[in-house]
Amino acid sequence: PYLDAVEMQPIPDETARTTALRNAELDVVLDVPTKDIPVVSKLEGIETVSVQGTFWEYVGLNCSQPPFDSLEARRAVAWAVDRGVLNQLVKLGRATVLDGGPIPPNHWAYADLHLYQQNVEKARALLEEAGIEKGTKISLKVGSSFPYQVAAAQVVKQHLEGVGFRVELRALESSVFFEDLANQEFQMTLVGWVGFVDPDEWTYNLFHSVGKYNQQAYSNPEVDRLLEEGRRTLEREERRKIYTEIQRIVATEAPMVFLYVNDQVSSFLSDVRGFVVHPTASTIWLRETWLARE
């Protein structure tokens, strides 16, 4: 590498992180908060680069607990949510809506499905078909450490109450929140996942019956078979077909209601050269980075 050393400095507070960059106390901020992008982008002496990322967010539905042990109830949620409105209100229009599977358009395994746009009447009809009475109470859990997800959960709550649910929104401290997810102690949650590189990383552990992070208790033998086949198959076009079908089935059965994939946005001082903003937020490009200063 060109650099003699790199100091990684965690700054949990988003405002403090942006202020430190503005004051040239940092050279690079790897992850710029959405709310700060319009401000940081206009600062002199700072470059801001945005690429479509791999961190996506979703509403998780516990398939082992009523009412979401019902396929109709889960699909009702998928039809009730207006992803475009969520993107505008919470992400300032900077995310990419996911109305099919979880893999985004910048990935070779993207499935061009477009299964869902908000349809309140269809959502209400599905709830009636499932025998779920208007005013049925459901709990929506979210991590309080993620204000953008709390904001998204508030919008989702409004959408679901518009089709007949009564939603209790619970913002929990992170350790409690993730413990509840791991123990499947939730009806509905709003959270995110990072997909990284291979389509297996986006799917197997989440949707296989024995997947390590299958917190939704989702199980479909055909999906299990396809996920295992995807791990054995080497030819890309064959794998594309496999993962397209996986995404189609999963989106249709809706153990998760996919919302959007976020941009990866980094800012750095203008004399930082050679740094590439990568969709996975990888810092591998620091080995090519150099500073145009004495």
C-alpha cells in the first residue's frame, strides 16, 4: 500500500462523524447518514460518492405465530406497504425499491420480478380471506439504535392500519431486539441485512429451513432444494435461473416483505486519491489510496 498506516476511528454519533469530516479531523467517512448527504455534498474540499449498495431492509414476519402463519396475512402486508413512499420519506428517495426479491439490480443474480405495488383493496381482501378481523392487534418490533428504521416502522404502521390491522410499535434496545429476533419472539419486525457478493449470501441462511438466520421460521422444501442446488452449480446462467426462482417463491410467500436496498455513500477530503466507494463498503481500496499533500 501507498499509505504508511491507517487509523480506523469508530464514531457512533452520526452528527459527530459528519462534523469531524467537515473540520478535516477525518480523511474519509465510510458511511454517510442519508440525512447528511445533501449537506456534505455541497461542502468545499469534500468529495461525496454514491453507489448502489448491498444493505437492504425488510419487514420480517414470523411464520410460526398467528396471524403470519397464514400465507394470506403475509401477502396482505406485502400489498399494504407503499415502498415508494417509504423511500421518499425515510431515505429521501436515495434507496432502490425492492418490489420482488432481495437481490438488487446491480447484481448479476437480480430477478426482474416487480411483484408488488401498494394495493389496499387487495390487502384487505386477503385479510378477509384469511379470516382476520378488522382491528386485529399485531406487534411491530424495531431496534431503537437505528432511527431510520424506527422512522420506517412508523410509516409501515400507518400503511398496515390503513388495511385493518391495529399495530403496536415497540422500539427496543439493540441487545434485547436482536435477542428477540434470534429467539423468534416477535410477530413482525423491521430490520436490515447485508448481501455482500455471492447470491448464496443473500439467501441460504435466511430462507433455508435450517438457515442460521432464518428468524422468520420459514420453511419450503422446494426452496431448500433450490438453495442446495445453487451451492452445487458452477455455471453462472444456470445459477441465475435457480436464484430467480428462489426469489420468486420467497417473495410470493412473503416471510419477508422487501423494502429497498440502500446506496453506499462515502465522503472524503478532496486530497484523498485512489479511494473507491465499493457497494459492500469494503475498505480493500485503501491499499490503492494515497494523499496529495505534503
